[in-house]
Amino acid sequence: MDNYEVNQAIIVDVKMPFLSMVVFMVKAAIASIPAFIILAIIGAIFSLVIGGLFGGIGRF
């Protein structure tokens, strides 16, 4: 069971019609919108927490 064969593959070329590539890229861009929104919400929460903890420093 310890004898594992490692198979390596090198991709040389991908043949894909231009219109299919455009549709794929549009779908990928649309799919990234919810991920960006989630990351923005997480960043806003993080900023609020850090701002709340260190916001009073330097006022005096």
C-alpha cells in the first residue's frame, strides 16, 4: 500500500471556441460578485471591531 505511482500531466494547449470562452468569463465574473460581498462584510465587521477597540487611543 505504500507504493504510490505519481502521474504527472502537462497541459500544452486548450482548444476552446472564443464565444464559449467569453460566456465562461462572464459567468466567472458574475459568480465572483457574492464572494466580494461576503468579503466586504467580513472586512467591515473586522474594521468595526478594530476601530471600536483602538478608536479611543490618542484622544487625550
